[in-house]
Amino acid sequence: MIWRDDSAKDPPGAQDWEEQRREMVRWQLRGRGIHDERVLGAMGRVPRQEFVPASLRHRSYDDSPLPIGRGQTISQPLMVATMLEELGLQGHERVLEVGAGCGYQAALLGELCREVYAIEIIPELAEMARTNLARLGHANVEVVLGDGSAGYPAKAPYDGIIVAAAAPHVPAPLVEQLAPGAPLLIPVGAWWSQVLQRVRRRSDGSTETEKLVGCAFVPLVGEHGIP
């Protein structure tokens, strides 16, 4: 087998990136059932290539997850859009993201709500996310280094929580940090088989859970996830 170094490809110009984003929105998202115009608009504005390692930048708008280092990935655009749509943001919310990674989903959340706290357990990725978000001017997003499976109680309650890693069960601290009626989006299951769930906390403290779609995420590492 001949190995080909695709990292040597010349990167597209600015106009080409914009065209690739338009095509992503048209075919990967709208064409496959994403209808929330706010979500589609945000994904058409935020430059995914700015969050992808330089050696993979030419694949920024592939219909797939991409590695970002330390065994982590930037999620497939369709899965990101699905989770954002199911979160149902209107613009006034305070949201917690668990698993900041490279900062891409946090940037999208920053376009869709008032205030975002993105927690990341891997120091190198937390710094990457901070750098990417600062460079692109996302001033309403704060990246926190810590165990996301325990949430971020300092800023709770949240009007929504979105988890970009799979847990064997729904972590109780995340449910406790939800405002009444607010949704938690989280992949739940084993590493080979997961289901995206939406959990809402009722005013009496009980919960209701909807199973949305099958998915595949990296594990949620932490006290209330995978040790």
C-alpha cells in the first residue's frame, strides 16, 4: 500500500471555505432533516476549519468526526447539529458543555445562547479550546479545566447541558445542576453502542427521559463517568 500525505495539499482560500460551509449546511444538515434555522445559521457562520488540526484542515467539512489529539475527536457536523437542535435554544440561556475538546461546539453554543461554560478534563485540549475561541472572538464562552462528569456547580443552575462524550449512565450531578424544565443531552451506553438521550428535570426533582438516536462518542472520563 502506498501512503499518501494529504497534509501537503494546499488549503482552500477564504471563499472556498465559505462554499464548503454552505454545502455542508445544504446537504449534510438541511438535506438530512435539520430544520432549526438558528442552528443552521450558526453552523454556516462558525469556521470549522479553525478548530481542526492543520494536517487535517483540508477535511474540515467532511461528513465525519476528525481526531484532535489525546484520543479525542471533533464530532461529525450532523451529530453536532442534531444535539444543538434537540437542545432547543432561544438565545437567552446559560448552558454548560461537558467535553469542550477543541472548542467548536462551544463556539456554536456561543452563537445560540447568552452564556456558555465549557468544561474539559484534558489540560492540553482546554488550552486549545481557549486559544481557538479567543482568536475567533467568542467572548461569551468560558472554558473551565475540570471533571465534566461532575458538572460545574459554580454557575448552576443551567438552562441546558450538552455532553460530548458517552457515559454508562446519566451522571446525577448534571441532573442536579439543571434548572426546572431544562434539557440535558447526553449519549448513554457502552463504548460500542450508545443512544443520545434528552433528560428533563421536573420542578419536583424527578426526571423524564427521551431516547433520540443511536450514536458513537468517546467515553466520558471522570468520577461519574469512566474512571
